[in-house]
Amino acid sequence: MTASKNARRLAALSLLLVIAYFMGNMTARTVDTVIQRADNENWGLSFQEEGAPPVANASMEELAKYDAHYASDTTEKILYLTFDCGYENGNTPLILDALKKHNAPATFFVVGNFLSTSPDLVKRMVAEGHMVGNHTFHHPDMSEISTQETFLKELQDVENLFTEVTGQKMTKYYRPPQGKYNEKNLQMAKDNGYKTFFWSLAYVDWYQDDQPSKEEAFDKLLNRIHPGAIVLLHNTSSTNGQILDELLTKWEEMGYQFHALDEL
């Protein structure tokens, strides 16, 4: 009986050890997952004082380690116009017309679809002195991409298509889709010669079927403008197409000048 009891005790102890081992591994994997998810960020801003730069979820100094920017550290009334281009719905020509009228340089961050479907507009951007940046080929959540090979393919496919369309090399300016990023992504971009650009002023202009009114747009874009701002607008916004000429005029009346990102 004693030997039988000892055997049962030994079997029970072994089972407990096995359970503890697997529970430990599961806990470790859960912790790793939580840590990895915590490292991923969505670009965010907090506007605390009118006419002053917002507080972002990374400082200019922290981003500078990765050749990344969200604004210029200056008291001069200059701003940088950028547009994210996911597809074309008829508003980009109006935007280009307004930029041309005001002699305002801009950077258009394009995805693969825009290059494929709107090569003439891309050529016009280049011909009129604008920069074309990289918004990835498929517009994925780049913070979920862990390998450098996959990360770079999203960017290089855009570069290659841009060269096919324009005959020129693409400037290595990168904007993460939806502002989703992590430090590993930023380091990958830097290691491969890219500068990453976030923004310090934007508003909800990307819902094609729920566009803000002119008054709503001006409320955000005039009251939150600040020296050194990188402004993010979307080319798909009919509101932007309709108001951009007037918006640029109002910013000029406030004393602002428009600079190209390569001057930042």
C-alpha cells in the first residue's frame, strides 16, 4: 500500500509540475504579447493652447533619434502642407489648382493604388514642384509588421512604381498609415534611409460620405495652426477641395508662409 501511495503521489507531483510548466510558458507568452502591443502606438495629439504646438505622444527629441518629425521647432510662422492620397475621387485637381494659385509647395504621401490609377496626377504633382512621399503600397498597419523584409517591400514597391510613372527616383519620405508605428518600425525606416513624417495638425476629413462643413473645418484648421506645423489633409475630402484656396488665403492673412518638407 505504501509503495502504491508513493507512486500516486509521485504521479500527482509530476502532473502539477507539467501544468506549472505550461502555465508558466502561457503566462510568459501573454506578457510578451502585452508588452509588444504596448510598444505599438497610434499617433496622437493634445491641443492645450491656441497658436501653440500640441503635445504629442512622442517629443521632437525622441523622434529625432529616428529621423522622424511631426513639426518644426520654430517661432517663425511657417507651415508644411502634406496630403495623404489613398485613391482619387475628383478632388485632387482642385487641391493642385489652389496650391498653384498660392505658390504653395506640398508633399503628397501616396499608396500603390493612387500611383496605379492616377499616374497623370502624380506627374502633375512633380511638374508643379511638389514632393511625392511614401504611404506604403497596401496601407497596412505597419506596427504589426515585424520583419525588415516585409516592412521594406511595402515601401520599395511604391518607389518602383513611382519610378515607372515618372522616370525619377522617389524621395525617401515615409508616413505610417493611420499613424500606427512602433520604435522598431522607426528604426527600420531610418536604417534604410527614410525620414518619417507624422503631423501636428489634422482634422476628421477622411470619411467621404460624412464630410465636415466649411465652418467645422475652419474651426479646427485656423484655431489650431501654429508656427512650424506639419498639416495633414486628405486628397479625398470634398471639403478640402472646396475650401483650400480660401484656407490658404486665411493662413497668409495670419502671417504664415508655406515651406517644403525638405526645408524642415
